Amino acid sequence: MQKQDFIAYLKENDDNYEFAEAPHEGVAGVFVKNNMYETETHFADTVIQDLALEELIQATHQGKNIEHMTRVTGYFSKVSKWNKGKKGELKDRHRVSEV
């Protein structure tokens, strides 16, 4: 992908992304902030050239784009499929974590 095309995409989606062209540790590139996942990623110019747009955007998630699943009801189910009441019940539950 061309750097100017990547920057054009970020400008078109300025509600989701903020960016600044700046070097990181002497390597020229673009810093991208993903507002949804609250991540910041530096893309070197050479990386931008080597990857497709979809791969660059996925890299801004930094592993935070996951589907929440739980076993509250005795089986695994996607929380996104739950009704409002069941989601509220999940928020009210006390979480226990082992140390």
C-alpha cells in the first residue's frame, strides 16, 4: 500500500483514528491512534508499503478486538447475543480471581 493512500484512509475515518507522521527510534513512519481500542501504533514506512490496508488496520487493534464469552448459564455463549436483562445480570455478578 502507498503511504499517501493509508493516510487518506485515516483522514476519511478521523472519528476512529488519529495520526501523525513522525519517526520512532530513528525510523520514519506514521503513529496511528485507534480511538475505539485506545491503542497507539507506529507503522514504519517500509511496513506500510508491504502490507494491505486491512492488515494495517487490524494491527491497530493490538489484540484487543475480541468477542467476550462467558459460562454464566452453564454453557458458553457470546455475550453480544444476550438480551438486556442477562447483560445486566452479568454486570451485577461478583468476580473472583485466583492469585
